[in-house]
Amino acid sequence: MFLKGKRFLIAGLANKHSIANGIASAMHSQGAELAFSYQSERLHKNVSKLAEEYNSDLLVECDVSSDKSIEQMYHAIAKTWDKFDGLIHSIGFAPGNELDGNYLDAATREGFQIAHDISSYSFTALAKGAKPYLNENSALLTLSYLGAQQSLPNYNVMGLAKASLEANVRFLAAAMGRDQIRVNGISAGPIKTLAASGVKNFRKMLSSYADRAPLGRTVTTEEVGNVAAFLCSNLASGITGEICYVDGGFNTAALSVNEYEDR
Ligand SMILES: NC(=O)c1ccc[n+]([C@@H]2O[C@H](COP(=O)([O-])OP(=O)(O)OC[C@H]3O[C@@H](n4cnc5c(N)ncnc54)[C@H](O)[C@@H]3O)[C@@H](O)[C@H]2O)c1
């Protein structure tokens, strides 16, 4: 129970398939007390049902595109928690037409701005709002993807937004480190979720992924959750500014072993 006595806000739970759900489950198993924020009223029922499983009834609506909404969320949380120990940012978005086809053809100024605002700046905005309420030894965590480092078909502007998000992790780590607040990211392998289904041909990506990954398979939200729980715990007290890959080793392998094995 290495998170016993700690309180975390999880932002980005939409349904049971969400990476945020794997993270909530792992953190709850390790004894953490959890609060949840959800994007809009539409998600309230789903999120409150899941939150019940984690013994939480601290749920607040927050659209991260609005500073006012973020401020209201922290005020609402402060009525129950005077301080807490960190947050999980499991949020990403780009307009659907940006994630389909040739990057140069699909890219627009508006889509670029939205993707970077919701998928990267919102992490800074949540960190800024949380700062007065954070205990010493708090930890912030976000979710990235390999598209931050390498090009991939259809991922397009989300790759640029994730590159910005990974830089965000390093700059926030430097900005908050002297207050003993750590900031890290997990670069997760592809998992079938609502957000992922917005990327054209995502299923195809999953199968070629399993073939090249050294573990020969994709990863689960539980596996991502376990690493999230570790990174947010005092076991990881010396780690900040890092992007930790939970991807079955995919990013370390240039080719699939299957194709070059002597059989
Ligand atoms: N699924 C994958 O293959 C994969 C891989 C690596 C990284 N990620 C990242 O993991 C994170 C979680 O995504 P997921 O795959 O669990 O999908 P998901 O659809 O379950 O979660 C995405 C969340 O973002 C929230 N969101 C979007 N716009 C928002 C806004 N304006 N305000 C507040 N919340 C908003 C949605 O409500 C949803 O809860 C994202 O950052 C995603 O890019 C996903």
C-alpha cells in the first residue's frame, strides 16, 4: 500500500476503458484516496459509477479549455480536501479531421491551436491551479505517446501536441522541483479507448504494434496504472522530468523479431 495516506485528483476519466480508469484502479489498490474531474455533465453518470468502485464521491466537472472552469474545480475540491498530493492529467484532444490522412493536407491553424491547448497547455493550467493546494512530495503525471518523438500515419498534429506536452513535463519539473513536487509522464503503447478511436486506422496500428514490440503484445490500462501509481509514490522520490515508456518495449525495437527469425 505505497500510496496510503495520499490524495490524488484524476482528470480524464470518461469510461471503464479510459487509461485514467486503469490508473484509478492501481492507485486505489495502493491505498490512495481519489477525486475525479470530468469534462462535462454528459459524463457524470459514468464517472460517478466508476468512482464508487474506488470509494470516491468527490467528483467535479472541469473543462480544461476554460481557466474559470479550472478555478471553480479547485475551489470545489478545497471544500473537502484542504491539501492533496498530486494529480493525473489523462486528457488529450484534436479535431477529428486533423487525425485522418496526410499531415500537410489535414493540418489547420485552428486544429493546431485546439490540439496544443487541450493536450498540452491544460497540463500547465492544472499544475498552476493545483500549486497552492499541494503538499510537499506531491507528484504530477501526464500521458504521452510515441508520436511525440517519431512520425506515425494519421496521428498528425497530436504528435506535435505530445512533443509539446513532453517538454511541458521537463519545464514543470524544473519549475516545481525546489518545492519537492515531481512531474513525470508515461508514454503508453496504443490501447483501444474512446480518444484512440478518433485516430484513423487505429486497429491496424494495434496489430502492427504487437508484432514489433519485444513483448509481442500491446499493453493494458492496468499496466499503465501500476507505473503511474509507482511514479506518484515516494518510491519514485528521485524521479522527475522523465517520460517513462510503458509500451512493451516497442520504442526500443527497430524491427520485428518475427520477420528475421530462422525457423
Ligand atoms: N489510448 C491510447 O492508445 C493512448 C496511448 C498513449 C497516450 N494516450 C493518452 O492518454 C490520455 C487519455 O486518453 P485515453 O486513451 O484514456 O482516452 P479517453 O477518451 O478515455 O480519455 C480522454 C479524456 O480526455 C478528456 N477531455 C478531452 N477534452 C477535454 C476538455 N476540454 N476538458 C476536460 N477533459 C477533456 C475526455 O473527456 C476523456 O475523459 C490522452 O492524453 C491520450 O492522448 C492514449
